[in-house]
Amino acid sequence: MVVAGGSCALNPEPMADFIDLFVIGGGEGIVLELLEVFRACRGNKRELLRQAARLDDIYVPSFRQIDIFHNKGGKPFGRFGISYCKSNLKLHASM
């Protein structure tokens, strides 16, 4: 299980292929809830990620849908991931 947070998580998409779970913003408010999920789902990574994704400010890249946008010449210019999460954290962009 690879968890990231802090300033590297402000734009998580470039690292999304390498991280299981991102804590977006300050983790102080979510750490106790996240630890409860870790305890409750010990041994079941998929369920742990599913439960964690329901918490505010948690982004689980494996639950995202990626859309790659192309310019008129067909060259990719943007990658957008829509996360599976509870909070207003719904769209992340990496350009």
C-alpha cells in the first residue's frame, strides 16, 4: 500500500500510476478516520481502498476514469481523472 499526501498530492495525476491512495490537502483532519479504515479492512486492499475513497479529501487513482483530450492536430494536451470519492474532490487535471 502506497499512500501520499502533502504538497506532492496537490496535483496527484502525474503520480497516480504509482500511488494507491492520496490524501489531498492537510492530512491532520482525516488521519484518524483513515486509520480506522485501515484497521477495519486489514488484509483486504480492495475494500480498504473502497472505504477510504468514501472519506473526504481522499483520492484513489484505481477508481478513476481517464479521459485524454487532443488538440485539432491529434496531439494529446490534457489528461483528466474523475475520482471515486465522497467530497467535492471530483476532477483532477494534469496538463
